[in-house]
Amino acid sequence: MTTSASTARGTGRGLTYAVLGWAVAYGGVRLAWTVGEAPEFRPYGSDLLGFTGWRSVALCVTAGVVAVALDRAATWRPVLAGVAWTVAGATVAAAAILLPELVGFLLFAVGPYLDPVAFASRLGCVSGAVLLGLATARYQRRTRGDCPDCCRTGRPGPRRSAPARWARWTAYAAVAGLAVRFAAQVAVGPDGLTRDASVIGLEIGLLLAGVLLPLALVHRWGEIWPGWVPLLAGRTIPRLLLLVPGFGLGAGIVAYFGVGLVQLASGSISQFSDTFLWVALSAYCVLGLGLLSASSDYHLRTRGACRTCAR
């Protein structure tokens, strides 16, 4: 085993231990709340969505088992990777309420019903999803390609500077999804708007990030600061400045509004009409998926050359 491969293996094992530690710690809390008496969470009645009681314990156990399987697998197994990403996605969806709460914090519009214990529990849940996602990504990098560091294939050559056509279309679809969402609100009228500060903050944040962020991911001014930006004009934009909100907000939107679609399909009661909810929630999901897609292309297009294989 080469030094590079040994380093990659060691990093992957550290992530495995991190996921296992999370599964024991957070799973222990879920077990105590399931066997004993869980705190009373307001205003939602639960800190997580869909995964409460023994299901939340099973989710933690499953994440730990999957992390061990990823560490032990020596070859690329698409089914295993698919299961790992599914478990990570389910963990994010369980803490979907965290999205409006975080946006509320960023916009100083936190609602009056924020429960600190529930908020901490959702943060803990998402941290497990992030760790498992990193472990899965490390497994893919280790097994998919012919380089142990970057999993890239093919010969070194000129790097792609322009975004892929599919990335442009998904970015424009994200903006269109946001436009459809607010068009639906105009059709309903302002009387149906919620007065909850955190949700209002979420809508304001989506209006800002749902237009600028997807377009920045597929245009040159998303890589180099435009000339009208004081002090920064012409400088390279740090990749993480777009990738973190791109992936984070995209995943959060899909989880939050995807759960809303599932609840709507199951017949949950709301003050809004079903037609409005189907249109609005679907439009939000299109926005989230567009951000994830455009962020993936931005990552592949702007990442540096591998120091091991020079690709």
C-alpha cells in the first residue's frame, strides 16, 4: 500500500470512528428518551420528523453499521454507496425543521417558540448526517477511480473551464422554481402568509439565495469577483463560499420541503389549499435540487489538480 493510499485509509477510518461515536452518543440520547420520558417539544410536538421513538434509535444504529461497512469494503459497490447516501439523506430529513431555524438566526428573525433542547437535538442529528456523508464520499474517492486520493480516471489534460450544459439548465430551473413559488403566493394573496418570524426569514433568505447563488454557480462572476465589488474586484472567489451554501441550502431545502410533500400526500391538514401547497412545495424542491446539481458541477470544475496523479 502506498503512502498516499495509507493516508487515505487512515482518514477514512477516522471518519468511521467519528460516525460510530456519534451513533453511540446521539443514539444513547434517543434510547434514553424512548425508554424513559422525552422532553416536551413545542410548538411541533417532537424534535425530529418521521424518526421518533425506536425509529430514531434504529436510524443511529443503521448509520453506525453502514459506516463500518464502508470502511471494510475494499472495492466499489454502488448499492452500498446508495444505501449510505440514503441513510444520510434520511438523517437530514429527520431534522428538516432546522432549516427555518438556522435561516431565522442568520436574519435575526428567530421565532418566539424556539426550543433550545429540540434545536440542539436537530443539530446533533444533522452532524451525524454530515459525518456519514463525508465517510461515504471518502469511500467513493478510495474505490471508484484509479487514484486513491481523487478517484479520477483518464489522462491529465486541459481542465474544463465552462459549466456543463446540464448544470446551466438546473441552475436556471432553480431560479424558475423560486419564481413559481412566489407566483403561487401572488395568486393566493398576502392574507395566507404566515406571521411566524422564522418562516418569514426563510422566505427572505430563499429570495436572496435562490437567485444569486444558482446563477453564481454557473457564471464567471461566481469564480472571480466582478469589477463593481470594492477591494475584491478581480480576485478569485473562495470555492467554499459558494459550495457550503450551495450544498447545505440545497440539501436543507430538499429535506424540509420534501418532508412537506410527504406530509401533504399523507393527508395532513393545513390552513393553505392543497393546490397551493403542491405547487409551492414542488417548486421549492426544484430549487433545492437545482442548487445541488449546480453545486456538484461547480465543485468538479473548480477543484484543484490532484497532487498524486496531477489530474
